[in-house]
Amino acid sequence: ITTIVPWSFSNDKAGAEVWQYGILVTLIPPHGATHWPGCADITTFSINPGTFEIDMPPPCRYHVDSYEWITIKEKPVCHITMTLLGYCAEPMID
């Protein structure tokens, strides 16, 4: 998929569960990456002190590896696991 809006990710699963709004995304870095390419480290702006947080700008491309329906606080949530493919200058168009 290619996004058209920025997405924020953190290493705080409990915090992500609070802000998930029905979708929880686990992001995996690109194969062999030693850092998160193309992202903005917004850790210092996080409302959760001590939480690593990044913003991925649009347009970024992701590969959807899997999804499953889970329950958080007795509500159904779609948990999607994706691998970051990278930032692209223009969205991919069919």
C-alpha cells in the first residue's frame, strides 16, 4: 500500500492500544535496515515520556504481511503487520 497521510509509530504497545481507533499496526523496518529510513524522529514531542516515536511521511510504501482480528477492551480491532518498503517521491498509480 502507499499512504497519502503521515502515520506515527512508537515502541509503546500499551500506548498504541489507547490510540488505535479500531486498527493497530505493527511496522517492521526494511530488510537489513539499521535505522528507520525516511522518517522523522518525534520522540521529544511524544505525549508519552520515554517513548520512542517516529512519523512516516506520505507517500510511503508498505507491504502488508498479515492481519488478524484481536480484542482490546472488549472491542474488535484489526491488527495489521506491515514491512516498510520506503519513501517514494510519487504515489504508485496503477
